Amino acid sequence: MNQSARRSAGMAFIAALLAACAASALAGETRDVRHVHGRVVDENGRPVAGIEVGTHWTTTGGAMTPQWKSDAYMQERLTVRSDDQGRFNGPLYFDGRPLALLALDLKTRRGGTAILNPDVLEDEFTLTIAPLVRLTGEVRIALPLLTDNTVRAFVFDPRAPIAVASAVIEGEGEWELFLPPGRAKLSLVAAELERAEIELDLAAEHVNTDPVMLRPTALAKLYGQEPPPWTITEARGIDADVQIADFKGKWLLIETWSYW
């Protein structure tokens, strides 16, 4: 085989390999998306129409908004609603893990949850709605946030790893969510604060958590302070004993690879 033929064969092999990788990636993507069929009923088994269903609900400014995970990203304000027979359907992205669907009727304060496992997905599942629990709380911050003033209160169903609802709090303040009764986990998260987690039993009409004080992380406590001295193990273009103070009056870029 001459050089030109070898080059052509090599290019053909690379093209085939790339096509196989692309096909594998597409197959993996479609494998994670399933078309689900559900039915919303009340406590007496009667179908309920006009119920919005989401994989995550976000509360901002007092209003809860559903999101639907039809691909790798949440689709905001995408409405999946039950029809006159209580039925709803749509493509759902699983990512190999169980998902919790949350159905809410905020006008009548009713709702329910269904846990879907991609390994044992039913042809049609039932989602029963009942009176909701009003969950409230308050966030306090030990020190002012410097870069991001947003705190998020995530609520997880213990049967699924992805939060079913969240409230957005700008700095300190109160928050509110409406959720079906049952066990849940509350996680309060901010960029510069230590995470706080609380186990919840949503068994009463109104559950109010105690105020939670979020404290700065070890890294956030260093903001505004003099940097510690460093030791250079290898240098190029500078002396190995140089310190940050030696760059006073000059632009200095410090890249931190990681902090744990």
C-alpha cells in the first residue's frame, strides 16, 4: 500500500471512529429521555384537571413556578398540565437516577408527589393530591456576603436525589413553600456560607422551622485580610524567594487551582 492509500485508509478509520462515538453519545442521550404518562387523582381516586406538574418548583417573590427537566437542563415556565381525565405526559430526562414529580394546585392548596425510577417505569402512574403543608423559615447571616447575596432553600424528597422545590432569598429574610405532607430534607445554600441541613416531618398544616444562622466558610473568613506568606518551590522569570509585597504597584494574577 502506497503512502496516499495509507493516508486515505487512516482518514477513513478516523471518520468511522468519530461516527461511532457520535452515535454512542446520541444513543446515550436518548436513553436518558423517557416519555412518561401520568394521571392526577384526588384522595377519592377521581381525576383532577388543570394541575401543573414539575420536576422542580422555584419560589421567587412569593410565587411558585414549575420547571420540567425534559433534557439536561431545567425548562423554566414549561407547563405540563393534567387534562379533563387527569392525564398528563411529556419527555423526561432521568440521568440514570430517580426523579420526584411535584404536582401543585396552589389555588386550592392541594398537591402530591410521585417518585419515578427509570429502571422500573410504569406505562401510566398515578399521582394523588391532598391538602398541602405550608413550610416557612428564616435565614440569618453571620457576616455580610461579599460577592453573591443570594441564599437558596432547597427541599428534597428523601426518595430522590434532586430537589423538588426551592426558595430564593436575597440575603437575610423569611421564605415560604407549599409542599405535600411527608418526610423531607431542607438544605440552605449560599456561595460563601457553610451549608445547613435540617430533617423535616411535614405532618401539620403549617410547619415553621427555627431561624437558621448561616456562617461563613473558612475561605470567606479570609476576605479583606492580608494574604499569608508563600513558599515557591519552582519559579520561572522571578526569584524563588519573592513575596506578594514585592509586586506592590503592579498587576498580579494569582490562579488558585482548588480549595478544600
